[in-house]
Amino acid sequence: MAGFDARQGCPLTCWWCHNPECIPDFNHSNGFTVKEFSEKQLLAEIKKELLFMDESGGGVTFSGGEPLQQPDFLRNMLIACREEESHTAVDTSGLASQKVFDSLMDFPDLFLFDLKIIDDAQHQKYTGVSNKQILKNLENLNNHQKNVIIRVPLVPGIRATDDLADALKGADFVLLVVPAQYLRGIAQQMRPLLAAGTPVVSCAKGIERTSCALMPEVLAETLPAATVAAPSGPSFATEIAPDLPTGGTPARPAPARG
């Protein structure tokens, strides 16, 4: 079992970002909330799960957003978790000053390092920032022989195309990984190209700002002839990264009974 703490805010603006907690003016009217915790309060929450973590070999992952944007809080929580003998991981985009990395690198057991794109020009285009400092920080972690898992958002075996009709032709099912605020527009373009009854799995989370609709709700409205589903857990990065077996379930509303 793994505990998970998500920190709000991120210095990147990735085109594919689907974490609503990263949005500064995030609308909470659809039931999502962002809670503020003191170090003492958060540690109390973590302690509630320690027995389950110990029995399952899990631990605590600090993610976001970008947890390195709150370095003092993060460092203190890492130290507190170490005192509880709990395994810790920091899930990071890698964008922070060298000073911040130097002040934190000795405390986590593991860095989950999200390396978005290698080419700097492409990185700036799709994330809004240069990756030069990110690569320096990764090299610094390597030079200090820290435990790092590099994660790149590229799925092997997928043929890249910018032709929507070509991508959908003959598809047995569709995995739709589109940023939340662009999902409706893409789905509307898909509608005349998609065979009736084709399963469409919404792989993005979040809400549509203009309607406060969840992603499966947007798809159900724009693709009424499709079978809309959404992935569900449980699955954990510590299982997926080393290619260990893990599980996931596509969930959809029960069909109406006549």
C-alpha cells in the first residue's frame, strides 16, 4: 500500500496536463477540494496508514503539482517519515533550483523523475519552460548516485499521426488521452469518424472549466453512439516502473434495463 500526498502548483504548463489541482483558479464547484495541512496534521494522516504500508512494503509518495515548490515543508515531511521508518518517494518534474535539490536529495528513498521531452525547443513548446535546469538536476542526482526512476510520457508501440481519421480507422477501441480543456473539441471532430458502439476510454482526469463536467460526462454528451468508460485502479508506480504485474479496470455506467 502506498500513501499519496499531492502538492498544489507546478512551474510547467504541459499541454497534456490533467491534474486539476495544478490550476491556480481551479473551480471546486464539482465536489473537488484542496485541503491545507500543517506538517503535524499531515503526519497524523500518514501515521493512520503506517501499519498497512509496513505490511505491504509500501510507503509515502509526495507528488503534485510539483512538491519541490514547497521545499521546506517537503524536507520536514521526508524527515518525519524517515523517523517513522516509512519508505518515501518524490514524484517531480525536475524543475527547481540546484539549491533546492541539494537541500532535499539526501532525504527521499526514491525520486520518480518525469522527463517530459529531451529536445529543449520541443520542451519549451509543449511545457512552457526550458529543460536545461531539469537535465542539470537529473545529472546531479546521478552524480550523487541517488535512487532515480526516469519516466517519459511516451508509450512504446503507438504510431504517431496527426490525422484523426487515420487514427480511428478500424479501431476496436479508443484510448482518449486529451487535455481536459480540449477534450470536447476533439470528441466533436471524432463523432462522424467513429463507428457506433466503439468503446472510448477517457484516460484524462479533471473537469471542463466552462461546464464543470467530468471527462466521461463530456464524452457521453459529444459521442452518444460510443460506449464510454474510464480507467480505475488499483495500480502503483512502484509496480509499473519495474514491469511488475498490476491491475486496472475500465468502468462504465450499467446499461439501462428495459
